[in-house]
Amino acid sequence: MTYDCSFLSDLDIAGDVSFGESARETHAADFGADELGLGVTPDAVVWVESTPDVSAVLAAANDRRVPVTPYAAGTGLEGNAVPAHRGISLDLSRMNSVLDVRADDFQIDVEPGVLGAEVDEAVASEGLFFPPLPSSGDISTVGGMVANDASGMQTVKYGEVADWVLELEAVLADGSVITAGSKAAKTSSGYNLADLLVGSEGTLAVVTRITLRLAGRPEQIRGGRALFPSLDAATQAVFDAVRSGVDVAKIELLDEATARLANAYTGTDLPDAPTVFLEFHANHGVEEEIEFCRAVFDDHDAERFEVAEEDEMDTLWQARKDLSFALQTWDPDLSPMHPGDVTVPISDYPEVVHYVKDLADEHDLLVPCFGHAGDGNVHYSVLVDESDDEQVAAAEELYAAVVERVIEMGGTATGEHGIGLGKREFLEAEHGAATVETMRRLKRALDPRDTLNPGKIFPETMDGERVQADSETE
Amino acid sequence: MTYDCSFLSDLDIAGDVSFGESARETHAADFGADELGLGVTPDAVVWVESTPDVSAVLAAANDRRVPVTPYAAGTGLEGNAVPAHRGISLDLSRMNSVLDVRADDFQIDVEPGVLGAEVDEAVASEGLFFPPLPSSGDISTVGGMVANDASGMQTVKYGEVADWVLELEAVLADGSVITAGSKAAKTSSGYNLADLLVGSEGTLAVVTRITLRLAGRPEQIRGGRALFPSLDAATQAVFDAVRSGVDVAKIELLDEATARLANAYTGTDLPDAPTVFLEFHANHGVEEEIEFCRAVFDDHDAERFEVAEEDEMDTLWQARKDLSFALQTWDPDLSPMHPGDVTVPISDYPEVVHYVKDLADEHDLLVPCFGHAGDGNVHYSVLVDESDDEQVAAAEELYAAVVERVIEMGGTATGEHGIGLGKREFLEAEHGAATVETMRRLKRALDPRDTLNPGKIFPETMDGERVQADSETE
């Protein structure tokens, strides 16, 4: 259905409102929804500029039962920012100021529209950095990272975004403004609202200010790369390195198919072999740590284990860096489906990668497999000819089979990209009915009219009425 | 009021029930409530032995609107386990099994009554340890640590308990059983219920199984100690070490008064000077890190900077280890009041310690000051003659003034011991009315009859009716 959003023009806000088709169309999808064909055009777009703007829009929309879906860079992979029930797309990209850097406390305050890379830029001169920055950090916003509890290559050493959020200012559906968390390094004062909001994908509140914790930049940074004779050897080497306590800051796997694509795109002459990319951070003894890793990798027949100083690392890592472009441009007739991830306990990591490749062989599909290996994280993008219904069906079957296998292993359907629209069908399989109902109770408690980002996370039908709005008892 | 708990005898549970006075009296208080005189005797005690036991007791009590307060070791410092509204004390200490150790995944599954130290014992042979273990780990349970989001000396390097909880099984007030979190190293699947339950002090659910993440034991462990000519020099040295990125695993302050007590108790002949205790963990280069710390401390006129190998560390650290006994036995006429903590951003740490000492001088009170300095954490126990009303009043005034100053600084009223009964009056000052109301909404959503640990965290009057039960709309 369509919502009458003309009330937006009467609000006393600093930001702009548009009902124009082109503004609405550019807010219909994110990266994932584009690939999945799940875009939905909102009825209006509001570019908010302040917390009072957000509060005014939410209070008015909530009064009128109009859905509001937060939007910023639109780089999500599971349709997280798609206005699934239409209504208002609340664009936070103009709230993009670094508000304060408190280097002595290893803290920065930012608005949600600040890009991840801008955090690193703002604090580099203080010798600090933001460790969980995702690979998309150049184009994705801190608000989006908080909404999805993102993580990145350095998560294996430093943890995910949730671990680096200290305090959040957020606006609830009714327009009230709260402050969750604390600027102290630790707190046990009341409920941990900050960690509840992180990863809630804008369904519980709209985050308007974020205090991040930062880390001191290590004295020694080295990059590394090793090739393996088989994918099993590579995944076992990763597991063995983690189990042995090798202190890696990044440990990334590219399977043979991904390496082939990346080599072709980058123009490198590496063999098309399973490759593990590494980075080491230390203040002392980085060479000893690298030798420890080399010894572990040697047990798994690693070849061409190369290491570079920080300033030469880019060359060594080029194939990994170019990956997303390589995937998209490999073959004009093939599109990557389901770009999200799954994550398993590390001891199951070799098995799950093997399982993906077995299914790919069985279905005769090209399934490049890569990811933040040290976390047990797997990205598997099935490349399909979208005009071939049989291939698309086989790809969907493979995709679902892997998620289901991961859940059986005690893993998660989504390690770092949220549930959005794309993973809703797996929520209950992963958590069980009682746990999902508990999540729903929290949703109803904070957003009884289902104003905020309706249709996400919970597996109601996207085209139907908003389920939670129906169940409201006022 | 008193609740009729005779229904407990009719439940089909494996555990025992007692209505006897001695059982009830031993469940009236925890460490903090003992000191604060806040104990309340429950109407019955149930020793549960399994998740179905917990579920049966909660479902039956919830039906009858009888309060249930979880209890285990009773080592809390803020009255967290006091059955403030009487009803049932739910004793989890018999649920004390280590269920599974998955060393390859750095994971352990335990029941809530397992002691913290037992986790370390269970995984030591695998080269693993549980980093956020609090100082009370020998006598406090994992369930209690989860309930309060505890932390310990190693939190400065490794984080708090919440950072090491992967998955929780928990029973809601209505008896339903949920599983929060994931065994994957990271997840962004649905709401982060695990981190919401951690630190909720048994007011939202009763945790019945905990999957903890573990760390690999470092190759090099060294202990250190340094004396300082003044308290300001010591606190500035701590701040400077943290700001400079010295990689410490523990950094503990004892002020002159605490050092005097501890020296007297331990029989050491150290000068009664502000003392910083240190521990360093590394796989390589621990000596370089110690020298870096020494250089930073030298800038603040550190004296007698001594370092010991792991097997001699106990001697060096003896005064710190004996601290709680030293405080309690210093003077039979003086009792330590308000044993909890406050925590501030690290740049405010020197100022807050100075503020405590100024207030102590002003009121002519003995206020030993110590804590996990690297986190900005301060424990300040006012030693008072409880028969001296004027002194008690001055102590209360000092205590409250410090918490209020900490909140002004952006710190927290309680870094690691929860709100319990002792810190309720500061909840709204710290978080603001809208945020506290948001916490109440979550409480009502998960426990609409206020069955679980009523009277805690939220600042209703302890002797009054259960506020949230009254507001229930069914």
C-alpha cells in the first residue's frame, strides 16, 4: 500500500523532503536488494540533519502509522535498508560530522552518516585507528555498521563493531531520545541498551550519535600471502593457525575459483591456487610471530609464503583487494547471487568450505568462496545466468542448503550483514521459536506500531500487512 | 508482605525446597547487603538442579505472582541477590557442572553455579584461560558474573565478561526457555539477546547454561610493582601508560592508605606509598614492553620498579592479593561501607581519585582507594565507626558526591558490580529519564508480572508494592 506522507512538508525540520520519483527510486534498494531484485520504492524521502529532525519525523510518522526505514550509504547486502512497506526513507547521510575526538580516552563521537574510513582519517594523526572497519569502509557509514553489527578483516584479532561501541544516542519510534551505554570503558549500570541497538537494523530505534572506542596503532605491521596445494590444506592451515594461537590481525581465504577471478581482474600471474592472505600487528617480535605462522603453514604444505613491509603490502594483497570488482565483472552473463555470509565455530570451518564446494560440483555451479577465515566466516556467491531458470533454482537450493548446514553446526546464518530481507526465512531455524518470540516482544515494547523498518528480520510476508501493527493493543 | 510458597512442595522437580529459618536466613543477603544492612529473608528457598527445574519453579511462581530472586554464591556487592520483596530465593549453586570443553573452538559450556576459578582449571591443560575472571573468581560463580557483567584485573587488556559470553540458555519469567547468542565467533542474526541478558541481574531471565569464549595462554607472563612519591604521580603514570599504549594485562592502584593496610596485614616492609601493580602478557618481546612501561613510569618519578617471573609474582603481588582481608580486619571498630566501584573515562581517572582523597580529608574520614586503574575504575571504601551517626552521615555524603561527580564526567555509577539495591538512586542521574523508561519497557515486555528479582535496578521503594506488577495490563 501507499502512505500519504504529505505531513512531512509541514514539519519544522532543517532537512529536505522529496516526493520526486528519482529521489524515491535511489532509495529503493541497497547492494544486496539490487542483486536479489528486492527493491521497493518509498513514498517519500527525508534528508534529516539533526537529532531533533529525526525525532520530529518519527513522532509524526508514528502518530500516522507511516513506516520509516533508515537509509544512508545503501551498501547493505541483505536488503536491510529497503523500505519494504514503502512509507518514508529516512536518509541520514547528511548527518556526517565528526563531533569530537578525545584521543586521551581513545574515543571519537560521530554522526551516523560518517564513513568508516573517515573515522580512521580523523584519528590517524593521534596514532589511533578503528579496528573493526569492514572491507567496505570507504563507502559504508558508521551508522550502517552499527545497524548490522558489521565486522571486517581485523575482527579475528580485534572483535566486531559491537565491541567498539561505547555509547549511542538514539531516537525511538515515538520520537523520544535516549542515550545507551556509557563513555566509561566498562559499565554494569542497568540494561545494556547499546548492544541491543547494535545489530537491530533500525527496527528498534534510529541511532543519531555514536561514541566509538579506538585502538592504538601497532608499531609493527606486516602483510603476508601463502598458496596451498588444495582447498582442504588451506582451510586446515587456517584452523591450525588459529588453534595454535598465531596472533594474526587478518587471515583471509580465497579459494581457487576466487583466486582465478581475482588474478584475471588484477592481471597478476599467480597460480590459480587457494590462497591465504595475512596481516600481523605487534609492538615487538612480529618476525617471530610470522615464523611461527610459517611453521604452522608448512605443516600444510604452504607454497610461496611471502611477507612484505607495510608499504609494499598493497601489491601482495592486490588480488584480495580487487575481489568484489573481480566477482562482478568476471563474466557479463553471470551475476553473483546472495552476497552475504555464514559463520561457524572455527573447528567446523574446513568442513563447511568443503561442503560448499561439494555442492557446487554436484550442481555444476561456479561458486567462488572466500571470507574472513579466522572467524570461521564464509562468503559464497553463486554465479548464475539469470535467464536460466534451472540454474537459478539450483543456486537457490545450494544457498539454502549451506545456511541450513551451518545452523546444524551451531553457526549463524549471518555473521556480519544482518538478517534484512534476505535471511528472514532462517531466523527461526537458527534461534528457535521461543527466542524469536522474545525478540518480537522487545520489538513490540519499543515500537508497538511497527513504525521502524517494518518487514525486516522477522519472517512475516513482505507484501502483507505489518503483522506487529495488527497485534498492537492500545 | 509474605508470599504463600507451599505450591513449591507439589512441583515435580529434582531439586529440594526448604521453608526452614536457617535456609531462608542464609539467602537473605550477599556480601554488599551484609555490609549495608539490606538483607531480606525470603519465604522459601529452592535448590534447582536443571533447566526444567528452573522452568517449573518460574512458571508456577509467575502464575501466582510470587517473586523469584536468583541466588548462587552470594558474593555480590550491591545487594543484587537479596530477595527484596521476599518470595522465593532460587538457589542455582547445585547447577555446577562443566558441560563441555571444546578446546578447538576456544569454548566451554558451563552451568551457572560453576565457580570462575573452575573454568580456568577445566581448560588449563588445553593452554586456555578465561580472561575477564574477577578477583573474587575463587568464590563467585559464572552465573553471578554474567548477571552483573563482572570484570577483573585483566579487563584492561581483554575486556569484561560480556565480551566473552557467546551463547546463553535462559528461562523467562513464564517458564519458556530461550537460547541467546551463537556459538559462532560473531553473529548479526536478530537482536543481541545475549548481551541484553548479561548484566540484567536476573531481572529479565534466569540463565541456566553459558557458553564462554576462552583465550590462549600467553607464552610470557611477568609481574611488576612500582611505588610513587605521590598519589597524583601514580594516577598520572597509569593514565600516561594507557595513553602511550603500554600493553599491560593488569594495572592496579593502591593508594597510600590501602598500601598501609595491606602492608600491615601482609607483614611486608614496603613504605606506605601509592603503589601500582602490573602484569604483562606477550608471546614475544615482553622485556621490551616492560622497559617501555618503566620509561613511562620514570617520567612520573616511579621508585623501586621491580619485575618478577611468573613463579615469583605472588610474592611481589602479595599486598594486592590480601587487600579485601586487610580492609576488613584493619580496625575492629571500623567497617568498610559501600564496597562497589565507579568507573570513568581514563583521562578523568587522576582527577576522580584526587577528588575522593580531597573529600576524605575534608570529612576527616579514612577512605582507602584502589581498583583496576587502567579501566578508570575506582573502589573507594569509607571505613566508619557504625555507632557514630555523624561519621556515617559524612561517609554517605562522600559516597554519593563521588558517584555524582563521576556521572558528570561521563562515567558510570557501577563499572562491574551492577546496580542491585545499592546504586538504584543513581540510575536516572546516569542515564536520563527516557533511557530508564526504555529499560522499564524491556522489563515489562519480558517479565510483565515483575516476577524476577523485583525491586532491583529501578529506583522504586524496596518496601512498597512491586511497581511493575501494578502497571501490568492483561
